[in-house]
Amino acid sequence: MSISKGIERLSTGIRKFDELIEGGIPRGFFVSVVGEPGTGKTIFCIHYANQGIIDGDRVIYVTTEESRESIINQASQFNFDFEKAIQDKKMIIIDALMKEKLDEWSLFELTVEELVKKVIEAKKELGYGRTRLIVDSMSAFWLDKPAMARRMSYFVKRVLHKWDVTALLVSQYAVTSDLSYGFGLEHVADGIIRFKKVIMRGELRRFVLIEKMRQTNHDLRAHEIRILPGQGLVLVSPTEMRSQDLRMPPKVIKKMEEAKEKSRAQITDEPEWSSE
């Protein structure tokens, strides 16, 4: 694979993955990390954050679905010391789940305006220099208004790109349909990294695919991954499986979608939102 010249790239902290994208994520990119729950998205983000600490970058991690302590504990399982990085003022974890009143780095309102404001505050606190931003996940900001996802995503990118951040923005995918909760993040992203899981012969297997990475001659194959104690996310090998092999049977998807829509309609009393 040839290397694109003149582009500064940030390592993800996973060497074999970096090899698939010509050495890393281009500086200043906003990359969408998408997939179902339990596919490895958060661990991928933890690797990216840890590599930033190693490389001397400022690291801002926004967690909306887990507590700050949970992220620190997960990192420690792979021998990443986020607690020390925070004490050394190399990293700030913004907690949007627990919302402790006396905590300076809690996000009390799940709005993109408050998100951007708090990220800029963290950037100023950490100081000048190359910055890594992780928002895990963006889906929390538009769960009740998915039609606004594109506008919200554009606002975040438009404002924060001026602050020298290279961002991983996580978006949850529906287990039933392979569709994200909100159809906007991927449209404004400079790159899309998709995680997927499937049960084969009674065994859970995980995969990652780079669907898009601008200015990059990236690998086009799905790669199997594993999450190992003490190591984290490890690429195993490319797979010969087709995308349709990684999906549930259509009849199962249909039944699950019908049940989900019935439940949603009972709560909201509104028809299902469509991307059309």
C-alpha cells in the first residue's frame, strides 16, 4: 500500500489497524465509529486515547453512556493508566452520565451546544497543541430527535475543527437493521470505521471494516478482531465473508422491527421517522 505524502497521521494505538489506513488517521479529521453495542467501539476509542497520551497529545474523552470511572477501569484492564494521565493534566474525561454537581467536568445537558462549550473549556485547560477528541457516543444527543442528527453533527464539526482536534465520534447502530440512530454523522464525517458482530456456530465473532477515509488508500476488506485481556483490541485476519453474511435473517429482522415500532409508537404516539 502506497503512503500518501504530506499528510500528518495520528496512530490509533493498534499497529495492524494503522497499517490499513496508511499509518493512522489524518490530523484534523472527524471520523465516525459506528456499530452495534458490544462490537469493540469503546475499546477502539480507549486505544486511540491512550496513544494520544503516549504521543504527548491533549486528550479529551466525552462519555455519555458509561461513567468516567468505568472508562478508567476499562483502560486499566489493558494496562492504560488514565487516572495518572488525568492527574498529570494530559487528559480530561467529561462525564455526561453521572452528572455530579461539584464535578467541573460533568456535562449536565445533552445538547450539542453544551458539548461543544465543554470541549472548548477542556481544550483551554489542557493547553495549546494537537488534540484528540472522543465522543462516545454522539447518539445520545439525538435519540429523541434523529432527524436532527445531520445538523447536530455538522455544528460539532464546523465549530471544533478550528480547535485542532482529531475526533472519533461514536454512533450506535440498531441491532436489527444495521442503521444508525440518526442519519447524519456519517454524512459529515471524513472517515467511517464500522464494527460488526455475528454469532457463527455458537461463537461470538467481531469484525471491523473501514468504509471511508478521505485522502487515504485504505484497506477495503473486513477484518476479524478479538478483545484480549491485557492487550485490548487485536486484529486477527481479513475475512472472506460477505456483508450479507454478517446480517440476521430477514424474517428475524422484520419481526424485531415490528416489535420495536409497536413499542415506540405506544410511547411517543407518533409514526416512525424515515430518512426519505
